[in-house]
Amino acid sequence: MNPCLAIPLYDHGETIANVVESLAKWDLPCLIVDDGSGEPTRLQLERIEARHPWVEVVRHPQNRGRGAALRTAYECAAARGRTHVVQLDADGQHDSADVPRFLEVAKAQPGALILGAPIFDESAPRYRLYGRKLSQVIVRLETRSNVVRDPLCGFRCIPLVPTLALLERVSTGDRMDFDPELIIRLVRSGVPVVNIPTKVRYPEGGVSHFHMVADNLRIAWVYVRLAFDFPWRRAGAAPTTGRRER
């Protein structure tokens, strides 16, 4: 196993330095994909890259969306010989102390998709929690299983071989719809799932690029589109029905 960290980023100049500092102790290379950020964030990333030789910044000249940034991260990681990507968000929501837990499971089960199962504190907006519960129910129906605790959490460990093979075969959304679509498609293709409970907080004044109307519509369309595509019926394969947790 040869893992790295990956962080998709768009105009998170105020939080990314702290996120990077919190990851320094794990002695892992880190890819930051700057998805067309403005000058203040670009300057901050230049300072971070100069200060930390284990950090590499890859830039999109224009904003293409979270999904496009994650695909770039996976492709760049694989090109550098990495087998797994531990991805976190740039806004400081995720508990970087859990990175070793994700890597421990990946080492034991290198072919598994390892998903963060969020433990929210009082900072979590109530409307976000309701939306997540709805997505959980829909993904259970889409995969005919209960293996996915949370399809939207951005803290994950991605096995690159099955993921890139999947992304070569199918077209996916470029924005917030990418996260649940990737999970549904990987589960349907037979990739095992392990859920790791992890603390998630919403920092005061944090920057979110989730657009309530547009991104919810994109996610809803993914669910509708995938509801009419059941690959196990064509291939005769049955989805996994158990849940694994750590």
C-alpha cells in the first residue's frame, strides 16, 4: 500500500493552512487540487507549498467543481504511484486525528472503500442533517443494501484501482453530485465498504460552496438517473448486504 492525502479546494484560503498543519504529523504526501481559486487563496497555497515539501498543489485554471477536482486528485495520485487516497475537505470540518484509523483499515482491506460515518456536534445545521438522512435512505434503495452509513461525508479512503477503472467506464457529475454517485457505482460494482465513525464539526464562519437549490437538484438527478440503471440485473451479480464498521 502506498497512500497519500488529497484535499479538493476552492477559495478556502483562510482554513487550508490549519488543515495542512494538522496533517503534518502523519508523514504522508498531500495533493491539494485548487479548483480555480482566487488570488488570495492561490497566494496562500504558494506559501504552504514552499513551507511544506510534502505538499503538492495541482491547479485547475477555472472552477470545474468538486467532482472534477477529486477526479484530478485520483488521477494525479495514481500517476505518482499511489494506491490509496485519504481525502479530506479544506474547510476544517474533519478530524485529521482519524487519518491513521482509515489507513489501518486500508492496510487490512486494501480493496475496500472506507467511508467516514459522521458524528455531528451541536454546530451542525439541522437542515443538513435532514438532507443527509434522506440521502441515506435513497442510497440504501439504490444499492439494495445497508452498507453505506453516509453517502455525503467527504472524509474517505479511496482504493484507486477500482475507482479509476470505474471512472474510465462511466461519466459522472462534476460537482457535489460526484460523491454519492461514486459510492453507489462502486458498491454496485462489488467494492466492499467499511464505515468509520468520525467527528465532524461546522466551524464558525466556515466557507461552504454547497448551493442548496442547484446542488440538491444535481444530487436528486443522480439518484433518479441511477435508479433506472441496475447493473447487477444485467451481470447477474448480487450486491453486498452486510455493514462493516470500525
